[in-house]
Amino acid sequence: MSNLNENVVGQFSIGDTLGTTFSVFLKRFVPLNLLVLIFQLPMLIWSVSSGLLTASVENPEAAFNSFGNQFIWIAIVSTILSFASASAVVYGVFLDITGRNISIGECLSKSLSVLIPVILSGLLAYIIILIGTVLLVVPGIFAAICFFVVIPVVVVERPGIFASLRRSADLTKGNRWSILGLFLAIMVIAIVLGFISNFITIFFVGTSLNTIAIVISTLIQVLTTTFFLIVGAVTYNNLRNSKEGVSSGEIASVFD
């Protein structure tokens, strides 16, 4: 596994990317997961206090009818918080690259400073992926691979909304089969962890262990989200290392 601070020129490697991701995830376990948890807490607290989580598990149709008016607002707030957490974690990963301590306040501040371009770029990429998936599936997968590093591009380079999508597509070009393999690997992890989380929620919600089930399910979701966000940041870093011969330290220097 290569050191993030080295200038690595060569083929993009799935093994190296996953290895580095696990390294960062374990080394910066507390601050990076805490960042994601901070952004997930508002929706979790609202879901528990309103009874939405329990209702959606016990009777999804009744839950939708009861909370139907609020689902649009829930979707909007969730989307904003998700993109904010993505920005914060990407910034945290590059703080790690420079050997600096990850400051929660600094990461939160950075995430807010790029929030609008991150949301707009992320939503545009999502819409394109969705359209491609609805049409023939394969174009959607291709788009997902092309835009795999769009959030890190926005956070690090801030080239603009449409330019961010083009930049992500350019960086992934020539390595898309490898990124597809990486994508499939993390999807397997997502499916397994999602199954565990859903099982815990369905099995225990409504019992005396209701609160414990919610906490465990939330922690699994936080860990999964954090890991995937680190994958994106490390992939972006390694693509620039291999394609452009730019060291990780040089990439992170934009934050100095």
C-alpha cells in the first residue's frame, strides 16, 4: 500500500485504493465518523421524536399517508445534510494527507463554504445517472463511474458546476473498468451492511430494545457512509497521482 504523501505515477490500483481507504478509516476513525454523525443526527432525532422510523417499519403505507406532506421537506433536508457531510469528510481526508490533525470545526466550516456548488454538482450528476439508469441501466452505470469523484473535485478544485462533471469524467477516463470493479466491491459491502442494519431495525423496533436497535442501525449507517466517502476522496487522490504525476501533498496544498 502506497503512502498518500508519495508521488505515485502509474496504473490506478483497486487494491491500493481500498487499502489506503481502510488505513485512513481506521486511523481517523473517530473524527471522520463523528463528522458524518453530526450531519445525520438532526434527521435521526426528528424521525425518532415524530415516530416516523417506527411507523415506517411497522406499516410503511400508513407512515407514508401520515407523513406524506413532510416527505418532500425530509428529502430536501436529508440531501443537504448528505452533501455537507460528504464535503466535510473529503476535506478531513486531505487534512490527513498533509499530516494535520482533523479539526471538526474546520471541516464543518469548509463543508459549508462549498455546500452550494457541491449540492448543485452532485444533484446534476445524480439526475444524469438516474436518467441513464431509467433508459437502459448501462448508461446509468457508466455515468456513475464517470462522476465517481465529482464531490472531491468540487471540494479541492472548485472549477464550477459543469466543469466539475467534465473534470471527474476526464480523471476517470482510462481507468473506468478499475473504478467499476471498485464500485462493485463497495456495493457488496453496502448490501451486506444494509442487510444487517435492516434486520436489526425490523427485528427490534417496537420492542423494549427499540432505542438500542435505532442506535445500532444508525451507527452502522454512519460507518458505511464514512467509508464510502473516504473511498471517493482516496480514488480522486490516486487518480491524480497516477494520471497527472501530482503528489498527494501538492493536491492538499490548496488548503494551506
